[in-house]
Amino acid sequence: MAQIPNLDNSPINIKSIREQSQRDLLKILKDIRGKKCLVIEPKLGGSLSLIIQTSFLKEHGVELRHLSPEPVQTECTKVVYLVHPQRDLMKIISSHVHNDVSKGLQREYYIYFVPRRQVQCEKILEDEKVHNLMTIGEYPLYVIPFDEDILSFELDLAYKECQVDGDTDSLWHIAKAIHKLESSFGIIPNVRAKGKASVLVADILNRMQTEEPVNSLDMTVPEINTLILIDREVDMVTPMCSQLTYEGLLDEFLHINNGAVELDTSVMGVQQEGKKTKVPLNSSDKLFKEIRDLNFEVVVQVLRQKATSMKQDYTEMTTTNQTVSELKDFVKKLNSLPEMTRHINLAQHLSTFTSKPSFLAKLDMEHTMVEAQSYDICFEYIEEMIHKQEPLVNVLRLLILFSVTNSGLPKKHFDYLRRELLHSYGFEHMATLNNLEKAGLFKKQEAKSNWQMIKNTLQLVVEDTNTANPNDIAYVFSGYAPLSVRIIHHAVRSGW
């Protein structure tokens, strides 16, 4: 199955966004005549795999390499770097050029920044004395279609940059991406923003609309009616809780990257020692589209029913005379067998994680924290996790959830847990804890928590959720309704 998702059923024509990104990249490569080596920053390589097939690039005389500190091994005399504007990457590229010069290699160098060039990066190239050997341009990849209803800015560090570093470049990037969307789908008439960063994005977007007006004379009715911007900062509870849908658990345990999970081949029933395989997860897979948002327990039942039905059909086919039409229907079902096998293997692998007592205990503790009950039990549970040296990410997620729902911890408890963390995991994590405190995620309590009031007003905790036939978003977390979803729900229903 191809990793590039089929976008034919999108509510708006987001396929045109992908096609424009393809054209932009091919134009860059065609303008550089002859054979060339395209060196891609690894993280960007994952994003590009959702835009264009690598085989297509090779057909256009392009050799592909991933950027690394090692010199580029190629016979090509033209080397094209495709990178995000990051200082450390400029150092690596400079070292490549210096290495080539020292060996007397005659090469032409091109750097295309994604999505735009930055002065500080060019300054590093000047300091390294390689700037005059470079042709510099931009590849305006602002947004990437992940699926028929998902677009991503791929700004992994935006929250940290804004909250810890005070760097708001990512907000301009988001506004620019939305403005580019407007050039295809018309000016969005209703923009609603919640949170300081979202208000800033809305202001930048408004300014762009004035300074760079979109030519939408032929578009009387915009295709997007309302844009809702909401800060991650508004709801830091939800990302700290464990999702219990099929897709949510795949991400929780196997980590979905660029619309795929990477696994040992043995998980998928193929015995190849030490080999990895990528399993795409998008709506092109009809079975995944059907089960991705279901509670995991329901998914297991659905897969069991489908397998049983297929087995019965097979028995009937081999024991009775079937019409041509019935044979055709059976063959159609057989076509879905690879999808069935794929998801049965994945579900079986997931169940090895979800059945662990430690996972079930963590779920109980998350609910206790969300319900704002039993402070002492929560505190002791985190203390015990630290002393057992459980994975640091698991400890920090629960600690942040505990801190956020209590508006911080009393100074005595804050200092104690901070000290225990550093003793257990090493003082090299001091910067991490300082950053969490700076971002307000793990901090000393300065005022009484208002979580109880928020929880009750927005009905964030729902008893007796029906996971098989859900009628409330709370089924995703088996009883907790995501705060950000509730805010949007109330806003749409009763005004912002």
C-alpha cells in the first residue's frame, strides 16, 4: 500500500495543495540542469514522502541522500540541499563543502530552505566562508496533507519555541500557511481565536490579507466558512492523557510518524531478522478508515466478526455450488484480506501493551487526576514511579497532568519531586525540568486551582460512556471529554 494517501474524498480540494508542492519541487530540480544529488534533512524526508514518490524523483535524474555529518558520497557535480533553516544543519553543510574543497572536488552547491530562508542561517554560511559557493532559494512547503481531512504544519517545536524561547516565528509560518490556503479556497469570513498565540496568528493573518490581498473575484462563496484557532496552552490536560481509540493507541505505543508506523517485520508475520517495515495509516485503507476512531475493545470485536464472516464464506464456497455472481462477491472480499491481516497483526501487537497491569494502573491514575480526587494517592503514585525508575516520559506526562489540574504543586512537594527526579534520572535533566517550569507545565502552586470549576461547567467527566455506540466525545478517553473539544463545541453552539 502506498504511503501517499488518496485525497479524492476530501471536503475541499486539498489534493491541489499536494500537486502544487509537487510542481514547486520539480521546478527547482528542473531548473538545475543535468544529474544532481538531492540531500534531504531526514525529518523533511518523512514529510516529502507524503508529497511525492521517491521513484518519481529518480526518474528525473535525481540521486537521493539523507543529510548527515558524513560527507556526501556521489558522482554528481551538483549537490542540492533541502533543509529547514536550522543553525546546526548549516554547520553540517559547511563541513561538507570544506571536505569537498580539501579533496579538490569541483561541485556546484544549492540550498533550498523550507519553507523560507532566514538571515541567521545565511550568516553562519558567511562565517564558515561557504556562502559565496552557494545558490540559495526557497521551497515554500508550508502545509502537508496527511489525509483527506488532515493538514499539518509540521512544527514540532512550536510550543517550546513560543513558551520557553520566546521565539514566535512559527506563528508567522501558521498565518502564512492559512493565507496560502485562502488563495485557493477564498478568504475565510469567520476567524475565531482562543489563547494569546492564536490571537497573534489571527492578527498576522488579518495584516497579510490587507498587504497581500487574495485574488478571489471568481470565488463568490469561500469554501471554508469558519477557522477556529486554539492554543495548545489552553488545554494541556488532553495530550497528557492516554487515548483509547485504535489510532490513538497505535500512536501511544508505536508512534505514528508522517502517517505511518515503523515496526519489526516479525510483528506483521514476516520473519526477516532485524528488518523493519513501514505500515501506512490513512483513509486509503478502507478498513483503517472504518476502525481508526473506535475504542480499541470494539476494534477487536469488529476484526473478529469480519474474520468469522470470511471464514464462513470460504466454507460455503468450498461445500456448495455458487453462482458466478456469488463467486465475484467472494473474490471482492478476498481483496480486503491484506488489510484484514495487517490490522489483526497490529491489534494483536497492541494488546501486548494494553493488557499490562502497569498500563491499566496508569489509566486509573489519569482518571483520578482528571476528576481532581485523592491528591495524596496521586502524589504517592508519582513518587513510586520515580523510585522504580519507570520511563521518564511516562513519569513527566503524569507529573504535568497532576500539576496542571492542581494549578501547580505546593512548594514543599514541588521541590521534593524535582529533587527525586534529578537523583533518579540524572542531573542532565535539569534543563528539561527548568523548561517545563518556564512553560508553566510543572510549577509551584501560586493560587487555588480552578480545575474543579472548569471540569463541572464544561462537563469534562462523563459517567457510563458507551464505547460501542458513542454519543459523546468522552468515549475517546473512556470518560474524559477533551477540554479543547468542549470549548469549541460550546463556542459553535452558543457563540465565542
